[in-house]
Amino acid sequence: MHSIREPGAGLPGVTPGFPDPPYAGRPTCARIDLEALAHNVRLAVRLAGPDRRVLAVVKADAYGHGAVPAARAALAAGALKLGVATPGEVRSLRAAGIAAPVLLLSEVSSDRAAEMTRLGCSLTLYTLAYAEALEREAQHEGRRVVVHLKVDTGMGRIGVSPADVLPFVARLRDFPHLVLEGIMTHPSEAERRDSPVTAGQIATFHAVCGAIEAIAGHVRWRHIANSALVLLENPAGNLVRPGIMLYGSAPAPDLPFAGELRPVMCLATAVAFLKRVPSGTPLSYGGTFTTRRESLIATLPIGYADGYRRAFSNRASVLVRGLRAPVVGRVCMDLCLVDVTGIPGVAIGDEAVLLGVQGGERITADELAAHAETISYEIFCGIGPRVPRVYSGGPAEHSDTFGSAAASTSAGRKS
């Protein structure tokens, strides 16, 4: 386990739990609770039911949480497969020794297909040009390529049109090195309860699966369910693909079981500077905030280069000594300011929580997303690579790993 900087080493009074090198001297970090992630995976397994399996989506570096530790925790908690978006993400998992089945969720350039097959990765397929390229690569390598056919039932993004599915599947007979293991689609508004759009997509998906199997035989996996459909207990297949719920956030706050999710990430730093200013003092770039009383202002060593967005200026709050302190003035690249006037006893080195729980208060990713007019997914994914991730509570071998893009020190950088 990597050494933990104690109070007095660096900023005086820093709460234990902040990492040492390579980020010594800067107390900003994202603490990742892998037991909370495992709890959320177990919830997905329970809601999916005994006849379905879980594919844990760990793309985008596990939504900014660190793909390798998150993948290990998810698999230990009952996930069968992992889902990623890029060849580099597959490489990182394999380099870290993770041998579980991995599904690459979009088509990639055909020159990577042979490598992905060698790494034991299943590939998503939705164009005949890609199928032809995969067949050539597989024939050359003397391997079979496992594919999941993506059908566009209404998302309008990628996938074979339902009207074109049967001719497409018929053509797959010309590619003997391709093995059709799965049929998949993606809902466009599953977080809306009783959505007729979702009901229509599910009905179309079932019809398409039946038609495919009538001409191609049994297909092992059918999957449409994202986090929203899992929480709604409407999996509509035998494999589910939860993503955001694994990291403690629901696609919509009113979904069933959203209250059972446990937050996984705590973004924290420490007070680096304190100053008392008179009423009428403008703060930060452009003077967008002016004090209306004598105020005690704390400077925090985190900014938009770390993913703490400029849109949080004069809107968000942070937690100091268990109380809310408003962000005042514009968030800068490396620093931001908070008003701690009403918080007794604030001192340099006090922990400041920007996302997560402190005392009886909590700041959620949804709360931050509302300030930026975005979604929790973007908040998590936006926490930058210079913010070290510190892991606890799970089976991650590299629980002292630093930096979101290198969740395993042996895995290197992702493409």
C-alpha cells in the first residue's frame, strides 16, 4: 500500500488519506470506495434476476473511477463480463491481468480487429464492410471472431435498421470465421417511466431477436437493458449492461432503487490559504462576485483543469467541517475560492469535499450537473487525470494507483 501523508507533512493539518508522490504537496484527490461499487454491482445482479447475467460497463476509465480497480471489484461482486469503448481500454484490462470476457461496444478500425481477437475481446458489429474486414483478418490469423450484432431500434446512433436485419444476418453466412454470440440494442429514454418509446424499442427488439434466431439458430446473449431498465426491473433480455448506477448515480432520481445506490467517488482537497477581506471586495477573474460583508475566504487547490468546472462559479458549494461553503468568484484553472465566513474554526489544511459526503451533508454528482446544465455522467468522466485516485475497500491490486487514465501502473496509457 502506498504511504499516506499524515497531518503536518506538506500542508499542516491535512486529513489523513491524501496521497504521497507523485502528487505530494497538492492534497487534491478522488477517493474511490470499491466496496460501494461492489454493493451497486450486487444490486444490479439482484435486480437482473437469477436468469440474467451482468456486463459491467467500465468504458471511459470506468466513468472516471479507474477501469482496472473498478473491473476487479465488479467481477468479484458478480459481474460476468465487462464493456468498453476503445481498443486501448481492452489493452489496459488485459495488461492488468484481467481475463474476463470483454465486449467492445462499437465498431473500431479493422486493423485493430486481429489484436482485439487475440486479446479475447468480443466485437460489436453493424456494417457489412466491417464484417468483411473482420472475416479477412480472422481468416489470416486462423481465428474465429465473436460478434454481437447491434440493432438500431430507435436510438438513431449506430446499428442495423430492423428492416435490414434479416438480409444482414443472411450475409453473415458468407463469413464462416464470425460467430454471432449476441444481439443488442440501446434504449433512448429508458429513464422515463412508462415511456411508450422504450416499450416500442423493447417490442421491436424481441421481434428482431425472434426473426434472427428463426434463420440463424440460437443466439447466446440478448441485451438492451442499461442502468435505467435494470433499476426498473425491466431487463428485456438475458444480459444487462449497467453503467452509471455502478458508480452510485441513477439516470433519473425518481427511479426505483435509486436510494439504494451508494456513492463511489469522493472528490476532496484541503484549504490551502485563508484571508479575511472587507465588504465590497471583488474576487477572482472579472470580479463576478463581490463580498457584501467582511468575509473569510478560503482558497482550494482545484480548478477546471482538474474537472471542477468553470460553470460551478458562484453556484456550487463545497463541504468544510461538515457545513456548506459557497463557491465565490470564477473557478480558475488550478484554484477556486469558497466563502467560509459562517463556519467556525476553519484552518489551513481542513478537508474540503467538492463531491461526496462530509459529516451529515452530501454533494452529489447530480447537484453539480445541475449547476453546469449537464448530467452526472459528464461530471464523473470530467475529473481529470492529474487528480489521483485513491482506492479503498476492494480487491484492486493497485489500490495506491494515481491518475484516472492509468488505473494500473503496468497497463500504460489508453488510446
